[in-house]
Amino acid sequence: MASVFVLFVITLLDFKVILYSVDLSPFVFVLTSSSQTVRCSYHPEAPLIEDYRAGDMICSECGLVVGDRVVDVGSEWRTFSNEKSTSDPSRVGAAQNPLLDGGDLSTVIERGPIGGSETDGYSKYHNRGGLSGSDRSLMNAFREIGVMADRINLPRKIQDRANQLFKQVHEQKSLKGRSNDAIASACLYIACRQEGVPRTFKEICAISKISKKEIGRCFKLILKALETSVDLITTADFMSRFCSNLGLPPNVQKAATHIARKAVDLDLVPGRSPISVAAAAIYMASQASEEKRSQKEIGDIAGVADVTIRQSYRLIYLRAAELFPSDFKFATPVDKLPNL
């Protein structure tokens, strides 16, 4: 084994002692599925200490320098003398976005204070010309998708899926003439259904500025252009969320799910949307329990009209005794349920 020479370096500025060593043996690299990992050849399990000033990776056990000139990928925090303390000291840009053509490797100049500074006009001119028209459209659409997703608390996974769909539509240029906001809303609707957490058209309309009719048109055009499909929505897709928003206990939710599933299996609600069937099942289950909810309360949560709930309820009321689960505890008997 090659000899190890240990060198102590004392920095006079901060009086810190840094331990270095030089080894003649080659560095050890462990290849993983995603990246390279550097480790000490004598202490593979020992954690490494990073010297940010010198850019070295040092073994914490023996002081072996296992990597030099390491690039610090963190933010470079620095405040210049002519800047206010309120300005952002980070001099790095945002994370790279693989969905943008240029990899988002652009520079954005911060706008100066309001009042006609010379740098204000320059920053506006630079930021406007720093991105291509295609990237600018994509960034605006991604921003709109992010705002809509935040309004209904959708996870990041769905937002990323919607961004990918919009990117594909944008590259194909198959929806020319359609509003980018409408396409973004339709992409978010498709992403929700593909990820197994569907939302209704009315819910998407409520968080966007686009009509239900326009979102529906873009929805069909996107499916045709991308040659993709979405799973059919069922009553079970909305039951948990509707019951939770109504504050209903688990036994009522279980009964409503059973009622809706049996009604579909017995073909009692032909042609009715799963949302209206779910709303009617929730109304029937709640009326049979102690936690009663009105048609208006359920309609506000489900996004359907009271008359729609009544029409679906009438179809399942005639065979209500067959729809409830066997272990359901009735607070109101079946024959005493409202006959609308």
C-alpha cells in the first residue's frame, strides 16, 4: 500500500485547522444507476467532508482527499454594497426545466425600484428578448397550470403531467387558434383523470377563466391529437371526496358507495352521469342515517343541480331496499325515506 503523507494547513484568517492527505492510489468511484459516488479507498463507509473554499472532498477518518475541484451546485449568496437588504442575494437562476427548448438557461435581470431607474428599462428589454416566443408561451402556460393546481391542492405529480401534455400539444401545433388557457385547463383535466384523481369540468371551470364548453372541445381535440385515452370515470372516483367535504362519517360513505355501485350493476340509472348518481346515492344514504344532508348541500359540493339529484334519486328509490349494505344501521327505515 502506498504511503500516506499528512499535511496540516492553518489558515490565519479564521484560525481553522484543515487536515489534508495525499494518496498515490487511484480514487475509488462507485457507479450507481443514477450518478457517480465518490468514497475513500480505505474507509468506504466514512462520511466525506466538503471544503467549499478549496473544492475538496475529504475523508473524515484519515483525511484522504478523494476529490478535488468539486463544483458547488448551491446558491451563491452575495449582497453588493449598492443593493438594498430587501433584494434577493441569490445570483443563480431557477432550476433547469427540461420542458423548455433552451433548458431554461437564461438570465433574468431584477427590476429596479419603481420610479424610473435606468436599469428598469434595460431589465424589461433584456428579459423580453432573453426567451424565445415558444419558451415564453410555455412558461406562461406552466405558470397558469401551477396556479390552477394550487387552487384545488393538486399534487406536484399531476401538475408535471399536465405540463408534459401541454408541451406535446405545443410541439405538434395541432390546436392552433385555441386559447393557451383553454388548452392548459384541458391538459390539467386530462392529467387528473390519467393519474386516478379525476375532477369534474365544473371544478376546472371554477379555477380557470374558460367556459366548460371550450374546455370540453379542447379535451376532445387533445385526446385525438395525442392519440391517448383516459379511463372512464365511475361513482367511486368522487365518493370519498364528496363525503369528506360534506363531513359524513365512514359508515355513510360506505353505504353511499354500495348504493351507487348496486344501482349501476342493476342498470337503474341508464344514461346518468356518475357524478349525479354519486350525489343521489349520498343523499339516500344520509337520509337513512343520523347525519342527514339536504339536496342543496350535496349539490353545492358535487356541482350538480338539485333537480338533477332528484331525477337520479327517483330512479333508485323504487328499489332502495336492495341497494343498502346488509350491515347498515338505519336511523330512518327504508319505507320512511323521502319520496321526491
